[in-house]
Amino acid sequence: MNAAPIGKPVRMRVGVPAVLAFGSNLGDRAATIRAAVDALRDQPGIVIRSVSRLYETPALKPDGIDVEAPAYLNAVALVSTLLEPLALLGAVNAVEAQLGRVREEHWGDRTIDIDIVDVDGMVSDDDPRIVLPHPRAHERAFVLVPWLDVDPDAQLAGHGPVAELAARATDPVQLWEGCS
């Protein structure tokens, strides 16, 4: 009896690393961020590798901190993705829409915001829909501090070590009291 022929080796597609930042200041903020992470986990081509603890920050508006607006909860997830940056943006935007994100006011209050901070160290501003790395990530403690939770040695392309950037960031951020 002859053995079945061995087929060609199958090449496994390996995703590239990406960093996603989550923010929510309306409704059950923690539940919304958890739902966003879970929804992304269900997206083809995205694997969630690690999620930071939740951090609370005051609302940041174009004119600075707005103490009248509800405070944000923020988190960062490290993912692997097979998606090109624009396709990843489409997946992220679909999850935001699914969770009730309304885009009426630039930097306005929101149920969920998911920013693509980094995709494999890529530097690109060729398409106005997605600039990599995220253009303000290097100065935002609400992105940098949670990122350090999941990757203490992180580097932000064009800006350097995330730990150094976080030390220079001036927006207040604190571990959320609801974290256990």
C-alpha cells in the first residue's frame, strides 16, 4: 500500500505588530473598551496579543484640558495583523460604529475612540485617512503610559523610546480606581 503523497509545505502568514489606543468618556467606559477589544478579537486578520490596564484622564480638547467634560478611560492593545493599514482602519472604524461612535464634533465626547498608533514601525503620511505613527501619540501620556504597561521597551518610530516620551508628556494620567 502506497502512502499518500506529502503536499507542498504550507506557508503560515505571520501578522505584523500594531498598537491600538482606546478611549471612552461616555456610558460604561470600561465595558465599552472591553467590548471594543472583544469585537476586534473577532475581526479576521487581527490577533490581540496584550491589553493594558485602564487609565483615567481628563478630557483633552483643542484648547487644552476640559474639566467640565466627562473623564476618559484609556487603554492600549498590542495586536498582530495581516491587514494593511487602511484595512485595519476600516476594521477599527466598523467596531467604533458597532459600539455607537458618533462623529459630530472633532475631539468631542465619545462612547469609543480607537486610534491606530503604530503599524510595524511604519512612517507614512501618504494618505490623509491614516498617518503613521499617529501624529500626536508621542506627546500623549494617555497613550504612552498604557503602552508601557504592555511593552516597557516600546519604541515609537521617528520619536524614540516610549518611556522617555511618557516622562515628557504633560497630560495627567492615573491608573483607574476600578482596576483590580
